[in-house]
Amino acid sequence: MKRSARMDTVLRVTSADEEKAAKLFQQIHARLQAEQRKLEQLESYQLEYQQQAREGRAVSVHQLQQMSLFICKLAEAVKEQRAQVERVSQHMLHLRQQWISARGRTLSITQLRENYLAEERRWEDMREQKEIDELVNNRSARSINNA
């Protein structure tokens, strides 16, 4: 089996690994976007309720306490969501690096396969040229012997 043919198998495996890594990266990227939207929504709610509390509408002490408690819970939710966005972002960077590495392996194997093919073509050309030379030499030798 030619080396280029053996590389076809390796190339199929590395290409499959690359596709898998790319798919995982796309999935985590979509998840990061969703987590960021969640954070933006929570921050928007937090700002809205803080503005309502600052407006100082006439409310009872109980309502003010409830509003304050809710704003604190929103602040905690925002803090947790920021941490979640950071975790997903770090995971995305890790998966991106894995995808880049897989892509590099695929490109390397592709280049190696191309080099093997070029070498095999050169050897085949040399073999054909040798056959042609032998035929020409044999004809020349026969021509000389027949003369």
C-alpha cells in the first residue's frame, strides 16, 4: 500500500476529530451568547428596580423592605451570572484551542499526504522514463544487430 493511501485513513480520522472539535466550539459559543443575554437581562432588571427604588414613591416600610430584599437577590443573581459567563467563556477558549490544534493536525496530514503523492508521481515518472529508455535501447541494439 502506498504511503499516500495510508495517509488517507489518517486524514479521515483527523478530519473527523477536527469536525467534532469545531462542532463543540460552535455549541459552546452559542451557549456563551445565551448566558450573556441572560446576564444582560438580569442587569436590565436590576437597573429598572434600582431606579424604581430611587424614585421614592410613597410605599410602606414593608414594601420598601421587600423591594430592598429583591434588589439584593437580583444583585446576587447578576454576580452569579457574571461568574457563569466567565466559566463558559474560559471553557469556550479551551475548546477553541482544541479546535485550532485539530485543524493544525488536519492541515499537517493533508500536506504530508500531498508530499507523498508528489513523491509517488516522481517515482512513477522515473519508472516510466526508465521503461522508455530501455525500449529505445533495446530497439537501437536490435537495429545494430540486424544491420
